[in-house]
Amino acid sequence: MGRYVILGNGVAGTRAAEMLRDLDQDAEIVVVTEEVHPFYRRPLLVDYVTGRVGVSLLAGRKKDFYEAKRIELLLDRRAESVDPAAKVVTLSDGKELGYDKLLVATGRKPVGPEDTQDDRIIYMKTLADADRIRGMSGRGRSAVVHGNGMLALEMVRAFTGVGFETTYLVPSERIWPDVLDIDAADIVASRVRSAGAEIMYSAEISEVQGEGRASGVALKSGHTVTADTVGIAGEYLPSVDFLPGGMSGYRPEPGYSTPWKDVFIAGDVTADPQMGHFNWLRSWRQGADVARAMNGSGAAEFQKADLLNTQVMGLSLMAIGQTVTKYRSGYKEMRGDYPYAEFYKKLVFDPDEVLAGALLLGNIAEAGALEKAFRSGVRKSDLDGALLHQMFDVTYEVSFKGVQCPVCRHEIQLEAEAKVGDTVTCPICGAEVSLEKGSQAFRARVAR
């Protein structure tokens, strides 16, 4: 019997706590979070803002979950410092928590000019952020959103969804250039415009204007965009100021360990800041994996390759490995010629014709098979012929299937051996759904 302390009540921390209880029925498990709510489904925040889902559906784990699992949940508290030698965490209320094993799953926070204390700026990371937008909705409101990646696009969807006249300020020449190539970015841009937002490219903010409340932003180009609400999705760094050495000491090592004995790390806090996105599926997997490492049950090597499985402007997106290639880099691409404006699939191969990346937008039924191929280092010549036909021949019989999540409507990829009665977890909203027989293939129902 030991004491596990988990800092962070997001998907990685919650999944780790759940798995630790399954692995050790006698352990003491404590979860500490700055949130004032138990774990909730952040990917559904926009749908909450727009009124498509109620607050009850946001709840990923209610209070009775923690009681049933005998997990102590400390809300509205944050870690101020960690003393690895004494194995003690000091909290914001002065309480000291001793631990045998410590997990840091505190995610990332905005840095630089995007100061979270600036009341003129809105973010889209928490339920409190969503409530602020809901409280401001109404005719005649205007907003600007600045940033690249999933959070910026979700903010655009939130503001347009409640009737704001919205301008999306993209700091680069296209939307999310680290993940989306030109064709995929054009599809997403079309969705942004269809939602009612204007797009300005190569737009860098020099100043948020207004005293007390925003009146607009000044751009480095000299232009001014007026708006009474400013949403920022800029640079995010690991939220680990409480660790010895702060930002310099957070890098994960094999088995999710850190330079400090019995201190582990998992979730978005481990993501490359340059990637600019948060990843529910990756954090969900890491939460389970790091629990095994903490318990001594064994864990896979920390995966450096990033897998993104999410939604952008209502379209399912899967991106793995290298999705954007440079001219004369030696990398080659395989694309489909699709007759649909919101359907795009591409494979990327390195100079040795090994699968180096994949990008699926609008339909991601082949995502599971592609991830396995990518992890295995499969060569182009050895890829499953049925997989390639399904991706690039729109008339070919479907062999790799997905199912629509009944909560967030994301397309969940299924294993080839999936059958009626199986329970799967949506990588977007975390809902557990059971598979039922549909008219043509599977349909999903929220598991009870």
C-alpha cells in the first residue's frame, strides 16, 4: 500500500487515477486540481457554449465516481512547490501532501503577452471560459480570434455559434501550417467562412486595445480590427512552475519518468510546444500507461511521435507523423482525387519509401490501421492493398470502418475485429459507447 498524488484533473490525470485504483485496491490516491469542477469533457465546451449540449453532458466523471473509486479529490487548489527529496507537495492553501509516487499532469498554460490575468482576453480551455462566452452572447457583439491550431478554431466555432461577428486572425499564410497542407487548410478555411467568420492571414497582434474591456486589436501591419471581445490561442508551455527548475525540468524520460525519483509526467504537459495543439486521445493513452509505470506493472516507451485525432470546424481530423512536406525534401505524397469539398486523405513517405505520416480530413475510418502501420515502420510496397483502395478509390468496398460518436459526432475508428456488444471510448469527448447493429454497419449508443 502506498500513496499516489496526481496533480491535474484532466484526461491524463483522471485516467491515471482510475487505472491506479484498478491496479492497486489498497493504495491511497489523491487528485489535486485548480478546477472547481470534477473532470469534464473539454472537447464539448464549444457545444456547451452554443447550447447543443447541457452542463450535465459535460461531466466526464461525477463526484460519485471518486467516492466509488476511493479517490480523494482536492478542488480549487494548485501545487506551489515540490520537494522531491522529502517527497512533499505544498499546495496553494498551505497544505502539505506527502507522496510515494507523484504524477504531474497539469497540462499547458498560455505564456507571454497572453496573460491569463488580463480581463480583456478570453481563452477556450476551461468551463469558466465557456461560461464567460455564454454570458456575453447576443446581437451586436463582435470578436476577433488570434492563433493557429485546434483551440483557435474551436474559439471561432464558439463565437460564430452564438452570433458574434467574428474575424479570425491567422498569424501565418494558411491555417495551422504545421499540421494542414494547402489543400486541407483550404477545406478548413471554407468551413470557417461558412460559419460566418472573416479570415485575415499573416496577422500578428501588436496590442490589445481598450481599458478594462477590449475595443479591438492593433496589428503589426498597422491595421486595426475593432471588436468588443478578443480570443487568444497563442503559445502554450508546460504548466510546471512548481517543479525544481521550472520549465527546464519537465522533459519526459523513458517510462514517463523525470530527473526526480518517483516523479512521473504525462498528458499535454509533455507535448512539444511547437505542435500547437492539445490531444485528448494521446493523453488518455498516456494516463493509463503512466499508471502502470507508477505501479510497477510495466509501461511502453514514451511515444515521441505525435498522433492527433480530433475535430476541426465539425470535420473529423487524424494527423500522424509528418503531414507537411517541403519542396525537394525527398519525401513523397500519395493523395486521392476526391469529388467532395470536405473530404481529403494523404499519405507521406520518406526517401526510403517508409510511411512517415498520414493526414485524413472529413473521414478517418482508416486511422487505426494507419497508426499501426506508422508505428511499425511499414514501407509503401508493404501497405495493405485493401487499405489503399479504400482511401483512394471512392468506389471500392469498405473494409475499414468507423462509427459516429452519439455525443460529439466524431467518427471513431474501429478495429477490424470489432463486433456488436463491444465498448469503445471516443478519443474526442471520452464518452464510452457500445456498438449496436445498424442498417448498414455499426451504430453507437452511450454505454450505461
